[in-house]
Amino acid sequence: MIDPAIIDRGGPYPGTVDLIDIEWVDQRLGMAGLLRTVVRPESGCTWFLSAVCRREREPVVVLDYDLPLVTHAFEFRGAGIWADIACEEEAARWTGGLEAFGLAVDPGEVVTPDSFGDRIAMGLDLDVETSSALEPDGDGLVHEVAVAGEVLVGSKAFEIDAVGVRRRRWDDYLPVLTPPTPGIEVVGRLAVRWPGLPSAEIRGWVLGNRPGWVGLSA
């Protein structure tokens, strides 16, 4: 068992699948986002996902199954992509940066790196601060965060002031999200195919009293 209090720092835990999720929803803008890295030493690569979703717009997604394996920091470079998730203050503050080209995809499509769509520039310059205590989540942790900063989609820039969740796991499982409460409108949908898994990961996002991401069934 990995002790989260000891190793939730700036670099991947050696020899272990190491997943970081930062998800957020800005109720004022009607916008949501997800930033994920999964460092996979046994495969010699890193999985990466970034998605920006706007109400009544197609999601813009960056997805790569084969970024280089990193060992000392969560910084990745590949064809048309640079990403960095940095721990600025242990257990308190992180930054997330991205310069990449994504695809605008149909919300009903299951996204893979081979998906078709309109190619759109995406950029992130995010500041992530904890707003709750760390809680156990499988072999990992979860806590609420406040997310602020700039999101670039094509030629448009958005200043976000969002609420969200940060997760980190070392058990080689994707996070399982709570399904939406009956009667709550799911604003958007995102479905992603991951290697080796029998079905797509499908999630949506909601506004309302507690905006956030929820788990959806096929």
C-alpha cells in the first residue's frame, strides 16, 4: 500500500502506474474540463487526455496513448503537444499547462487517437488549489479543488474560475464517478476509449448547486 501523504509530490512513483486527474466546471461560463496523465512504466509510455467542453458546443479533445515515459516530473512532449502538471506546494497547490492541437468531436462518439474531427489549438494555464482534505480513493486519494486561469480554444481565450476535483491513483484503475442525481440535467458528454479496457469511459458534466463531472452508462 502506497502512503499518499508521503508520495503525493511532483514526480511519478517509480515502477507503478501513476494516474493524476484534474477536473473542473465553471458554472458562469458553462464550461468544463479534464486533464489526465497516466504514467505506465510496464508499457514504457504515458497516456494523456485533455478535454474542454462548452455548453452546446462540440468537446475539444487531446488524446495520446504513446507519449514518452517520464520519471522525475509530469512533463510530456510529443508530436503537436506539450503538457506539464507541476506541484508548486505539497498537498496544497499545483499548476497545469498545455500547448497542443485537439479535435472537435461529436459528443456521441467514442474518442480514440484515430478519431476524426476539426483540428483546433488548445491551451491551458491553470492554477489548482486544494479546498478540502485529502480522502482515500481506492489505492490513492481525492480532494476538492479550486481551478483558475486561462483556457484557449482556437482563437478564443477564457478566464475560468471553477470548482473541481483532483484525483491521484496507483492501482491501475480509472476513477469511477458517481452517476447523476435523478432530475439533474447532464449538460455534456465525453466518451473515451482506453487500451485494454472492454468498454469506453463515459462521463458527463452538470451545472446547478454542485457543478461537476458524473459517470454515465453506455
